[in-house]
Amino acid sequence: MLTSLNIRNFVLIKSLELEFHSGFTTLTGETGTGKSILIDALQMLFGARSDVGTIRHGEEKSELSASFTLNKATKEWLVAEELDTEEDELIIRRTLDRSGRSRSWINGTSVTTAQLKELSQRLVFLHGQHAYQSLTRKNAQLDILDHFGSLENEVEATKKAWQTWRTAQHNLAIATQEQEVQQAEKERLSWFLEDIESLKPEKNEWESLNEEHARLSRYTEILQAGERAKVLLKENEESALELVDNAISSLEFVSDTDKSLEEIVTTLTDARELLDDASKKVEHYLSRLDYDEARYEELDERISTYLKLAHKYHIEPAELYVMGLKAQKKWIALEEICNISALETKCRESEALYYKEARQLSQKRQTVAKDLSEKVSLLMQSLAMVGSRFVVSITEQKTPTSTGLDNCEFLVSSHSSLEAKPLSKVASGGELARISLAIAVTNSTDTTVDTLIFDEVDTGIGGAVAEIVGELLKKLGVHQQVLCVTHLPQVASCADHQFQITKKSGDETQSPESSARPLTKKERIQEIARMLGGVNITETTLQHAKEMLGCHNENAT
């Protein structure tokens, strides 16, 4: 569960450190104080899109961090991601600067936003503000059903099969439309490959052929030059070695008279060693030098073949090897594309796989739809919708899609004897809010996360219904940590803990600043009274607030 939240320079908050406890906690405050900023901060921590507009005015960087106790699912994920820790605490941190650069860490290790999003699914369930508005959209309804039934793997398998089928259809259509063009291209490549096969060029062969050919073509010149070098270096009466030896002898005789002469003698000695080494290498080269006329003719013929093919296909001779490899790969690809029969088989197989995955998904959706309908209908009875019935209708759509074969629609009836009709046509704003809450609570009770966050789920309700909502959230808080942003005293009075959000107005030199603090029991009475009576709090209002708190929370703080 969430144990602490630290915020620096985020929206209206300059610096804030909060500690959280188990049970049901509400966040309250006057309109415009920034109650939902704490929820926004948590969403940012869990990989929401970064926006430099959230950095507090006048600051260069915002910094967010939160601590959580670890549950089994989180520990397993950390191990899988090599982010394991010996501690029983999980620390998430994220920063954002004015340049738009965002950085994130889990237990001190840098991570991606994708990893933060994955982690959030194991830590928190968030029902956002105005979530009820999405209930009228069919795509959103299908997503809600799949999430409730934990059908993510089945949905992904269907989507993958759909993409494979679509790709097979596309390849078949292209092959059918351009069969003549592709067949002609395949024949052209075949001719080229026949010529390449006759030559069998090797990697970097063209360069080595030319080097060897040039060496054999100038054999006589190379031999004469080598013999002359050998004579000049060592065999002449006045060879280079003889002259250097004489110079060394002359200088050695007087080198003890001047240190500079010793250095010259050393240099000449080094030079003599180099000349002697060069002389030996020349002799060794000449001993291995041989003229092979048959090899020369073979090279001449192969180079000629290279040049003819290069001229024929308007490319450089050195490119023949690489072009041959590319042509071979392209020919194989065209062979597959031009094989209409194989493409048709692949199309049929991928279609069959898609319908197999989609029908399996449909069967599971039918079961999940029945379960969701029953659970939401049951909760609606306690939310001042007695006799109402919620129905998740699953029908087969005419055209298959990446999400499967199902058309999902949420229906509702005000009485069990009446026909259920589309939610968007018969439910009022308040009813939508209550149904949304019932779905959220149903989803949250089936989730394995430790922390449930509700952002103003009480929109559109009041009176006795608000009190029921508060009691419902309190019951959830027995088994899971529940955080709720609310403007209703009936909900706030049910909480085990309460934070008050306030805002200090700024001036010409200072920006407005929001802050939050936990309330004592006495302070909670004042806050509930404010929520009940507004600015002018009377003794009657205070007594009412005290009774509301006493009724729901004997040990609340």
C-alpha cells in the first residue's frame, strides 16, 4: 500500500510530504484548492505523459516520489525486471525539467515510463474524475469488460492473429494484382543469377585478382629491380653496406674525442642494421618470385569475365558479389510472393487461427458479462437504484475486428420487469455516476492491488446515496487501502483518516501555493461542518458534523 508521497514544485505545490495509513482516507478542501493534484502526482509517478506545464511557476524542475509496501505480485515483477530489493519497501521517483527531460527510478535504478505503467497495474487501481462519461462509449465498455475479466492475454492473442491474417490478405492481394510484373522481375533476376553462377564471384575477389594480375604482368620489371637493389645494398664493391661500414670505422677512430661523434656512430650502426635487414628481405623476396604463365592467363580470363558482366549490367566489377547476394534474396522473396497457392493457404490458415482465438475470447466474454451484470446490479440496489438492473449485452458483429467478433453494450432498466435499454439513452448524469461507481467498486474488489484511488466518484450524487457511497468505500477500506477525493461531507465522515487541502493565494512576488495536512478528530469536525454549512459555521452545523463523525468513526483520526 501507499505509505508516503513527496512532492516538490508540482503545479501549485512547492513542497509537501505526506504519510498514509491503511483503511479509508479522504482528501477534502474548498473548490479550487487543488485536491486532485495529489492524484495527478501519483499518475505522473506511474508513467503518465510528462508536461512541463505541471512544473510550478518560477521553478526549473519538479520532483515526485512515493513509497509503497510490497505485495507478492510486485515482488515477482521486481525480480523479473532485475529490480529486486532486500527491503520490504518500494520507492518510486520521477523528475521533470523545463527542457522536457523526464527521468524515473525504481529503488534507485533508472527505468522507463513503460516499466512504471506496468508496475502501477500491480500497485494501484485508479477510478478517475468523470470516468462515468466513458460509459456511453462502446469501445470503452468492451475495455471495461475485458479488464474486469482479466482477459488481456486473450485480447492480445486475438489482436496478434488479426494482424497476421490482415498481412496475409494484403500479400495475396498484392501478388494477385501485380503477378505479371513480379513474374517478369523474377525472370530478369533469374538471368542475372545464371550469369553470377557462371562467374561465382567471391567477397573482395576483384581487388585481389587485380593485385595478382598486376604483379605477374610486371614480373620482368620486378625481377630486374630486385636484383639491382640486392647488388646496390650488398654485392657491389661500393655497396650501401660497405659504404656505411667504412663511415663507421672512420668515425669510431676519433669518437672518443667528442660525444657528438659517438651519437653519429650509433645512428650509423642503427642504419646499417636496417640496411642489412632490407638486403635479406630483398633476397628472400627474389627467392620466392616465380612467373606462372598459366596462372597469368587464368587471371586475365577471369578479369575479362568480370568486366563483361559488369558492362552488361551497368555496374562496377567490385559490385558483382554484393549484387548477386541481393538478387538471390529478392528472387527468394518473389518466389514466395508469386506462389499464389501458398499465399492462399497461408491466408486460410491465418483466418482460421483468428476465428479460433476470437471465438474463445467471445465465450469467455459471455461468462464475464454475466458475472459483471449480476455484481453491478446488486451494488446498484444500495445506491438508491432499487429494482434497477444492469446488463452487459454481448452480440456478434458482422465485421471481424482486431478486438474480436463481439459487440459489447451496457444496458440498464429501472425495474426487472422492464426491457433493458442502452445506458446512454436512459440513464441520467447522476445515475451514470452511480453505475460508474458500482462498476469501479466491482472491478476493485476483484483486483489484487493493495491501494484503490477514487477521484471525485461522488459527482452527481448527494443525500442518503452519498452516505451509502461513503459506507461502501469504508467497507472496501477494511481489506484494501482506499484514497478518495470528495466534496461530500457524508463520504468524508465515513473515512478512517482525513486530509485537508488548502491554498494560499499568491501576490505579485509569490505564486499561489497548495498544501495538505492530516486532520485531528477535532479538526475533522470543523472541516465536515464547513462542507455541510459553507463559510458561516453554526453550533448546529458543528453538532451535526460531530454526530456524523461519531456515527461512522469511533476511533477515526
